[in-house]
Amino acid sequence: MQKNIKDAGHGAIAAEQEASQGLAAKMLRGDLFAEKCPSRDVLKHVTSRWGVLVLVALLGGTHRFSQLRRKINGISERMLAQTLQWLEADGFVLRKSYPVVPPHVEYSLTPSGTEVGLQVQGLADWIEGNLPSILAAQRRIDANAARGA
Amino acid sequence: MQKNIKDAGHGAIAAEQEASQGLAAKMLRGDLFAEKCPSRDVLKHVTSRWGVLVLVALLGGTHRFSQLRRKINGISERMLAQTLQWLEADGFVLRKSYPVVPPHVEYSLTPSGTEVGLQVQGLADWIEGNLPSILAAQRRIDANAARGA
DNA sequence: CAGAATCCGATTTGATACTG
DNA sequence: CAGTATCAAATCGGATTCTG
């Protein structure tokens, strides 16, 4: 493999698809299985450790920074800020800053953000709802593994 | 913060919920907003860098190790093995090993795995389908930021 | 309050080489 | 083919400190 993948900016999908499917410049959809497709970055932000939680939290409505921090138990200021910036840069989160004496900033989902939010909420809900059976399966499996797979 | 969070095993949800909602030992559902809830680990595996791709790939049917490796462009052997083990331990992936001369191993989704798979596929599809507009939004946003938000 | 900046340990990830 | 072992690099992520 070459080392110069650095130049593969956003035009990557086009190049990638052109190579694999012969499509022209007008790209219609991303391909997560393609190594250099920008969609991978978006997926990375959304599915980052805190991305899912932030999106689900914001589905509940506009929140302030410390509101989110309290709601998402265990997140640090650094990671919350970072995650919000990623999601904002992708156009999923809208940041509104009010120039008042004690700073006041509100975060909400854009229409686009609401759509991804709903997708990840589906996943989050499924996991929360099926946790008991997942834990049971985990126990069955490594009880089995312990005895020699 | 204490350092001994190590002891917080799987009983964490019960303790967590008991503390916040007064529930008894019989846990009915996980809570991703709770710091020590095991559901966070499951989410971590599923949304890990390659977890989503592996699940979506397996929705397409049974695959062998190297089939997956070829399909999921850019994944290393190490990470594919690791990811498959996580998903297997959570009961999402079924590993069948045939004791033949050139080793032959097949991976498929369990019923439970198919369900999570469909959830993540929803997300994956949305991202792939909306990539163009996401990229456009990204450009608008940092063009704006460049000029001074 | 809402962050930015810095320090630094813990994880993750990837090449590479080796094995049943 | 289907991995495991090992090492080095990159990144993640938290605690702390500082600012408007």
C-alpha cells in the first residue's frame, strides 16, 4: 500500500466509486465498505464513545452544556466539548451562543441531526431493552468457553 | 473519584437503578445514561470502529474470515479477529469452525445479532444515503467558521 | 457558565512475523 | 486459511488549570 493517502480528501468517494463502479463525479451515495470514503468519518463521529449518547440526549430537546454533562453520566468536559464540535461540524448539532454575562450556550439538533438521532436511538433502545438477555447470553457463552469451546 | 470501580461487575445496573429509581434486583432494562451500566460495554462493541461494518456485512449472510476481510476494506486481521470475538461474546455472532485441513471457519449472525444488525444498518444506510448533503453542510459550516462564527 | 489548553496514562490500531 | 504474538504508533480520554 502506498503511503500517500493523505491527499485523498473529500473527493475520495468519487475516486473510489469510479474505480469500483465506473461512476462519474456526481456522487449519489457513500460507501462505508470503501476504505477512504468520507462516510467513515461521519460514522466515527456518530458512533464515537459519546456521540450516541449526545444525540439521544438532544433528541429530548435543547440542552445547555452542563445540562448535557449532568445527563450523560461519566462524560468529561473535554469529551463533551469535543463530541459537540464534531457533531456540529457534520451539521447535526446547532450551537447557539448568547452573549450574556454568565455565558449561555444552547445545543439542539438540526433537522439532519434529528434523523441520525432517531437512527441511533433505535440502536440505543434495542440495547437497553435487550440487556438482560444479552447478559444471559454472555454468561452462557463464556461458561461454554471456559469448559473448552 | 475512587479508583475501585473494578469491582463493579455486572451487578452494576441493579445497583445503579436501585440508587436512582429504587428498583429491586430484577432488572428489566439497561440505562445507557448510567455510568456503570453494562449496556455501555455492549454499545461500545457494536459501535466500535469495525463493529458496525462487521454486523452489516454479516447481515448479507454467512462469511468466512477472509471474505469479511476483503469486504470490509481497510480492516486488519487483528482488528477483525478482535471485533468478531467481542460480538461473539455478546451473543451476536456465531462462530462455526470446521476441523478440516485448510482451516475453515464461518461467521454468521445469531437471531439477536440480526436484530442489532438491522438497527445499525439503519444508521449505516442513512449515512451512506445522506453523505452528499452532509458533506455540503460541512463545507457551509466551516466556511462560516473561517469567517469567524 | 462554557469552554480552551496542557499534561499524560490507557486503549486502540496497525505492521509484521509466526503457527496449527 | 485462520488466526495469535509482539512491538510501535496513533488516538482516546480524563484530570487539572486557566480564562472571558
